[in-house]
Amino acid sequence: MDWSTGLAGLTAGLVVSVATTPAGVSGAVFLLPVQLGVLGVPSPAVTPTNLLYNVVAGPGALLRHRTGPLHDPLTRRLVSGTLPGVVAGAALRVFAVPGATVFRLLIALLLVPLGLWLVRRTLRPARPVRDDAEPSPRAVTGLALAVGVVGGIYGIGGGSLLGPLLVGRGMSVARVAPAALASTFVTSVAGAGAFALLSLAGTGEVAPDWYLGSACGLGGLIGGYLGARLRPRLPENGLRLLLGLLATAVGALHALQALG
């Protein structure tokens, strides 16, 4: 892979991260369709390449939280569920969903609901939930396991799904955000490693594209910093609405391509 592709990956990661960070949305969710449709990363290698983006870009977001998320019991519960989940998801991706057609349908099934949720959240903000409505530790771990499987198939750490789900169940954003970020980073490391090992047994393009994934992650690292600095100057609701409409449109396009 030449330097121009790496530059394109760095630019894509930077632009996506700058746009998504102020809106509180994971850049990995939006970067994967770019890798698949624009940068031409083959399937299923696009999934671990996207996880590699999280590995490189993630520490920048984690450093903004100085409350020690790795020592929070919530982080341990999330990791204990997402780690086995992402390994199982990686195996499913390699052996059950290796082709691009079915994977495009999975992209649509994730992006369309996410987009509609962002639009709804912007137009109708969620009402406060009682503190005593928080889910039990077992429910949190079970939810993390399911999200880990999805993350292993799709190529996201799972924080973009766990965050809204846990906040919707009554947990505070201040507690969920750093725990979800830490879980995403650890899970992405394990997921990328699992795909690298599965590439020894599987056929086709299974291992992550280390060069492109690192380039995208470096762009995401820079973009996350810039996005955090720009956040006070940007209309958050407008960004959420734009990203919601974009996610819905991209998901619908992938569904049409898969069914066409």
C-alpha cells in the first residue's frame, strides 16, 4: 500500500473524528463505510482494520478523563463482557459472514437505527431517569457481551452502543463515558489481535491492514483533539442531526447495494 492511500486514510480518520467528537459519537462507526466503499479495504479485513483505528485513536480520548476509569467497577464489568464477545464476533465474521454483501446488510442494520436514534435524540431530548433505575451488575455484563459480539462483527469497540444503552437505563453520562471508552480500547486491542490469529487459520483477507488502520487511527487521534477543542464553538444539536441523517442515508445505501 502506497503513501497516497495512507494519506487518504489519515485524512479520513481526521475528518470523521473532528465531525463526530463534538457530537459524542464514535468515529469508528462512520469510518468503516469509508474504508469499505472509498478506501477499498477488502472484506473481512475491513473489520479488524477499523478496530485498529480504535487502538491508535482511543488513548487521546481516554487521557481527557482523569478519574481513573480503569479502576471503576463498571469498567471491569464492561470489559468482562465485551472481551469474550468480541472474540466470538471475530470468529463469526471470519467463518460465517466473510463476504461483502451480507456485511453491507449488517452495516445497514447498525447505521439506520443509530441514525434514527440520533435524529430522535436531537429533536426530542431524553427525559431524566431515576437513579434507582440503574441495571444490575449481571445485566450490565450481559449487555456488554452482546455488544462485544456486535463489535467483533462490525469492527467497533462497542462504546458507541454501550454508552447510549446504559445512559438510557439510568446511569449517569459522567460515569458511563470513561468506562465505555476504556472498554472500547481494551476490546479493540483484543479484537484486532483475534483477527490476526484467525488469519492464520482462515482464507482470504482476514488480518488487519496495519498500515492503513494505523494511518486512520493517527488521523482520529489528531481529529479527536481538534474536535474536543472545537466543541464549544459548534452547534451540538446541528451536528447530531447531521450525523443522524448521514448515518441513515449511508445505511440505506448499503442496504440497496446489498439487495440490488
